[in-house]
Amino acid sequence: LYNKLFPCTTEPYVKRFLILSGAFLYRFTDIHNNKPKGVPIPIDTITVEKIDEFSFILKSIRKDYIFRTYSMEDCQSWVVAITERKYMAIMP
């Protein structure tokens, strides 16, 4: 449903491309790279919160991930998509 590729920027503004697929969020260094950067983020173990109009944070047990988008609409779309995907992952 939300298998979209959106550019996001992480602090301190390192460009990342994200794919929300299944119960995981994958980060990539560029749109042409087919190998994820780091370990996929499991959606069922994180919380997501908006920081401001363009930023949101994913909080996990081990690490917090701060993302900044290019628009308010992109930020809201990410927060909604991750929240809905988390709900689908924890509800059988």
C-alpha cells in the first residue's frame, strides 16, 4: 500500500531515500542504490512523532532517527503511512 520511494533528509541533512515495505523501513543513500544503508528499521518496535511541519522522529529502543522532508505534505504522508503500517504490523 505505501511502498513508495520518497527523498528524506536526516540530521545533519544527509540525503536518504526511504522505502516503507512490509513491516520495515529501508534507508538508501541514493535512488539508484539497491543495497540498503544500515539495518532496516522494524516498524512494529518504533514510535513516530512529528517534530515540526517538515520533520519527524522515529524512536526505537536502540536509536532515534530524525528525518526532514521537503514539504509539509511529505512529512504528514510519512507520519500517517508509518503509523498505519505499524498498526497493521501489530494487529493480526
